[in-house]
Amino acid sequence: MTIYGVALLAFCFLVGKLMGTLLGVLLGVNGDVGGVGFAMVLLMSINLYLKDKNWVKGESKQGILFWSKMYLPVIVAMAATQNVNAAMSGGSIAIIVGIVATAVCFLLVPIIAKIGKK
């Protein structure tokens, strides 16, 4: 049933948002720091855990998989909008950090691609 996917998605979003807000408070930033990332990692971890334990079967499994797939594009689009707004008001340091983060990700692609290969 799709409702289980929605429930899992909502749980992961709320916990991720809470973790991001707490991290923001700890870092002295007024806002959510990494809440979307925490939620995505939590969603993937719980989904894998449930699959490994065979606790979810049939329609419930399909609902969770559906919402797991829908979560990524929706949340990434929401986060991208916030990031663009912050970058426009943040000045050149935001652009520099964005370029550095993108370059590091490109450099890590070959390393991550080797994980799991025998």
C-alpha cells in the first residue's frame, strides 16, 4: 500500500529536518543545515533495513519503493531553490564553495564507482 511509503517518507523528512535544525543550532547558523541529506540517508537506510529483514512484502513494498523514488527529485528541487536564493544573497563565497564542492564530487565519482566491483 502506498500509505506505508508516505508514512516512511514523512517520518524520514521530519527526523531529517530536526537533525538539520539541531546541527544548525550547534553550528550557530540560523536555519536547517543538511536536513534534506539526513532525511535521504535515513530513508535509504530504513528501506534497505526493511528489505534485508523481509518485513515488507507485496503492495507495501511497492508503496515504499514508489515514494523512495519520488522523494529524491522533489526534495532536491526544493533544496536547489533554497540554495540558489542563499547563493544570490551570500556573495562570492557561496559561488566558490559551490565550485569546490562540485569539483570534489567529480573527483570522487571514480572512487565510488569502484566500490562494489570485484
